[in-house]
Amino acid sequence: MHTDPARNTWRFALTARLLHWIVAVLIVCQLGLGWTMMTMEDDPGAGALFDLHKSVGLMVFVLVAVRLGWRLAHPPAPLPASVAPWERTLANLVEWTLYACLVAMPLTGYLGASHQKHPPAFFGLPLPAWAAPDHDLAERFFGIHAVIAWLFAALIVAHVAGALKHALIDRDGVFRRMSLGRKARGEPGRQ
């Protein structure tokens, strides 16, 4: 077990942790819903799944904008000194690529949906049509959307593997920074 004095010295603020976990749950649901609806694209009732996917995607986009704004206004403290330089580099690469996917996924999905005959709606509330229907362009955006989904899934696996490594093997306090559990005794709040 590490004895790094910087260990567990702070956690992300509750706002950042809540946004992280809400978006994480929604993204996992969205990936599952997206792959499910594609297997039953022409089945009766599939339209409701597509509408739900689009609505939750718009909600995710708004939450991600809030999350990015929070992150930029509240930069996190550096990782503990016990984290190797290559791990820091990999963590930054995965983190910012995840953020890029968090923006690109709903954006490409929305652009694809905007070029369909029926513009997207937010839980039944119609949104303005920004573009004329164009099936080929919609399919291009949806193709990009699908590629990003696979990249996103791989990044999520890498992110979870890294988090589990820090929680179960390194035990260096990195996992606790984003956990929703209570503070450890003697652990100060966000600095």
C-alpha cells in the first residue's frame, strides 16, 4: 500500500462527481439503446426507441456542455506523485478523447436526424428544422455517429480499467476522487 501524503487530499466537487456519474449512466444506456434499436430498425415500435435515443442524446449534450463548463472553471488538482508519467499521459489522452466523443456523438446524431424527413423532437416537443431532408447526408452523419460509438465504447473500457487499477491494485486514492462515496475520515473537501 502506498504512503503518499498527497493521497486522498481532495476529491472533485460534488457537482463534478454528479455530472460525471449521470452522464456515464446515460451514455452506457445510450450505447445499449443505440445498438438495440439498430437491430430492430424496421420492426414495429422501433420508432419509439429512436425518439427516446434522440431525446436522451439531446439531454446528454446539454449535460456535457454544463460539465465541460464546470471542468474549465474548476480544474482538478494534479494526480498524486505516485502516478507514473506514462499513466498521466494516457489518462489525459483518454480523458480528452472521451470529452471529444461526448461532444461529437450527440452532435453527429443531431445533424443526421436534422436531415431526415421529420426533424428531431425532445421527448415529443418538436424542434426547429435546421436543414432540408437529405437521406444521403443523414446516413453519412449516422455512419460517423456509429464509428464514434465504437471508439467511445473502447475508451469507456479503457477508462473503467484504469479506474479499477487505481482502486484495486494501486490503492492510490485516484478512484476516490470521482467516487460518490462519503469522504474518508480526515479527508478535506475540495481545495
